[in-house]
Amino acid sequence: MKTQKIMKTSLLLFMVSFLCLCITLVVTNISYGGIRGAPEGEPLVRVGDRAPLETDDLKKAHGDGKAILLMFGNPDHCRYCEKVWFNIMDIGSRYEQDVAVIGKRHRAAEFWAAESEDEALGKRYGVIGEPWLFIIDKEGIVRYVFRGFAGLPEIESQLLAVIKK
């Protein structure tokens, strides 16, 4: 009888501990960008809009007459960002005469810290979460937006449609 009571108490403690652990994991993964890192909503800059080319690297790429692959994300902390980054770097190396690959570090969460130039640009584009990839043509017009993971064939196909115009 006493053994049964100890077993029931132990099981109850285990279940409560497990529930607390689950709640902690869910709560700590919720951020400004929804579930940690997941892109959400629609960007402020959309297909057909003139892209805000406000940073030196974007201005230079545009001035050089190149299309731009602009990624917002954090490849060091986001596995999807890392995959997209390697995809666009691969594509960029094959089409370097026609395209500039530009990455902007973007956080999915708001922090009490000074805002970087990259984060300010991310707000201007209206991106929440990561990764986001904008394909911008030589005239500075957004021609395609990938929200979340984008595979190499899909990116390359959309880019080729832009640079062959």
C-alpha cells in the first residue's frame, strides 16, 4: 500500500515536471517573429515596388547595374537561413557579372540594444522572422520574394527570369 502511494506520487511529480518543461520550451521559443525564427506576415516591400536601396552595399550593387539577391536572416543561428545563404552564394558565384549577393543580419526578436543598420533596413522592408530573400532587378524593382526556406533551383529560376530581361 505504501509502495503504491510512493509510485503514484513519483508519477505525479514526473508528469508535473514534464509539463513544466514543455511549457518552458514553448514560451522561450516565442518571440517577436512568432515561433522562433519563423517568417510571418507580408513584407512592407512587395513585388513590383521600388526597393529601398539605402545601404552602401545596396547602392553600389545598383550603381554597378546588377540584380540583387538580398537576404534577411542569421545563418549563424538559423538552419534555414544557413541553407538559403549557401544557395545564394552558390548562385552568386556562377552569375557574379550579373548579380550581387547581399546578406543582412536580422533578428526575429526585439532586444533592448542599439539598432544596427541591418535591423533598420529589415524594419523598412517589414520583415518579421527569418529568412527572407528579395530578388531585385537592375532597375531597383522587387521582382520576387521568398518567405522562409528557398531551394537552389527555385531561386535560380526566378533570378534567371530577372537577369535575362
